[in-house]
Amino acid sequence: MEKKDRLFISIYNDYYGSLLTDYQRGLIDGYYNHDMSLSELAEEHGISPQGVRDALKRAERQLEGYESKLGLVEKNEKAMTYIQELKDVVDPKGQEILKRLADVLND
């Protein structure tokens, strides 16, 4: 998996992780955010590395499916682009409002 793909899975997990099971969320978090190996995760969860790999792939497909259907990551990126464009043409008070809006979108 390319570095870009790894980043997107981590981002998708931020948006849609609560839709996964605790087990899936834990695997995704360990593998993508804490750089744990398949063997480390397997030992932690009491399954084989192949079992971890299969569960990760299923969770990845679910996260990608959520983004495909809901598009929240893409919509957020577009909104942030528009906010940046607006910052160049509004007065200081408007810039403060745009900053607060960007903060809301980034939470």
C-alpha cells in the first residue's frame, strides 16, 4: 500500500471509525497510527497475522465504502479550499469568521 493510501485510511478512520466495531477500530489504529506490525497486532489480539491482515482489509474496504457513499472527506477538503480563497477577499472580521469555520471543520 502506498504512503498516500495509508494516509487516506487514517483520515477515513478519523471520519468514519465510529462506524466500525471496536475490534476493527483497534486494528486500524494500531496498524496505521501506531505503526504496529501484523505480528504485534496478532499477538495482542490472540489471532494469526493472516487473520489480522484479513480483518484490516475488511475494515479498510468498509472505510473506503463509507467515503465513497458519503464523501465527507472530499467535501471537507473542498470547503477548506473555498475558505482559503475567501480569506483573500474578505475584511478582517470576515477572516475571523472564516477561521472559526475552518476550526469547526477540522475538529
